[in-house]
Amino acid sequence: MELSRVFWGVKKFSSWTNSPARVLEVIDGSPAAISGVKAGDVIVAMDGKAVATPKDVMQLIGTKQPGDRLQANISRDGKTLDIESVLRVR
């Protein structure tokens, strides 16, 4: 049986273990890009759970399956935005 890796599409964060989970790069055409995530965004919560670091984000995504919906709260320019992505296979 082949394992599928779920894919969201944030390529780089500001740091792996330090707060905040600031996005540096998003892959064009990825679920994250399609839902509106942009470089400079700070991810503050996913599926109703607070996230402090990029490691928290990736651990939460790792519990998902392709086709799952992911709710994210992001901070951009002092505003909080709610986005939804449909995860897929990388």
C-alpha cells in the first residue's frame, strides 16, 4: 500500500520552531494559494485550534487526508481572515 502525503502548499515559513507561523512563500496553484494564503500572512489557528509555530501547522496538516477541508484563521495587515482549503495529494 502506498502512502499519500497530504499537500497544502505553503513552501516556506519564517522559522520552523519559533512563533509566529509567518508564511514566506506559497506554491502557485496549491490549495493554500487557491484559498488566498499569501506571503506575509500569519497563521493563527487551524480547524479551531490555535497554532503558534510552523511546526504546529505541519503537524496538524499531517493528521489530514487528501480531500479533507482545512479551516484556517490568518492575520494579514491587522485583520483576521477565515479561509478554507481542500487538501490534495502532492
